[in-house]
Amino acid sequence: MKIILISVVAILTAIFIIKIIITPPEILNHFVDYIVSVITLVPMATGWTVLGFTIAKYFSKEKFTELKLDRGWDPEILPPFPDLKRQIKKGESLTGIIFYVQIWHCEGSFFMKDGRIHL
């Protein structure tokens, strides 16, 4: 969840900075757009992430087991740690998310209108 929230805020901040560099006189409009985007996109990203994990949990072949803390917790009940070579690094997934969202955002937003680039 932290990666999703950090990615959303980092991308929106990068877009905000790019907009300020391209059109400095409209800084107030860019700031309002930034605040509105943060207020709308952070809950949306959180909701879609929770929904995705809920669907994955519901339709998984293995049913998730609840930890029963009343019988005493022991590290032995944890599943074995996966092979480190097969794990996706956090930096790779964060970079992939940021790259994907920036490309997705720029795909529909870099259009010339009235001789200016509108983001």
C-alpha cells in the first residue's frame, strides 16, 4: 500500500513541477489541480488496490488461514521464505509503476493547442 501511495504522490508532484516549468504564470491553477488530483487519486488508488487484493483472496485456490494468536504464536507457522532470486525487487516495481503511469498520463495529455503544450 505504501508503494502505491508513494507512487501516486510522486507522479502527481512530478507532473505539478513540469507544469510549473512550462507555464509559470498559471501556478495557482496548477496548484489547485495538484490538490484536487491528490484528493481524488489517493483514495482511488487505495480502493483499487484493496479491491484487487480482495478479489485475489476470494478467488485464490489456496484459502488464506487466519493466525490463531490464542494458541501462542511461533515463527514456525509462517510459510517458508521464497527464493530471493525469484522475488521482484521493490525498486523495480516502483520504477515500473511510475514509468507506466507517466507514459499513460502523457499519452493523452501532450497535445498542442493554441501553440502551447497543455498537460
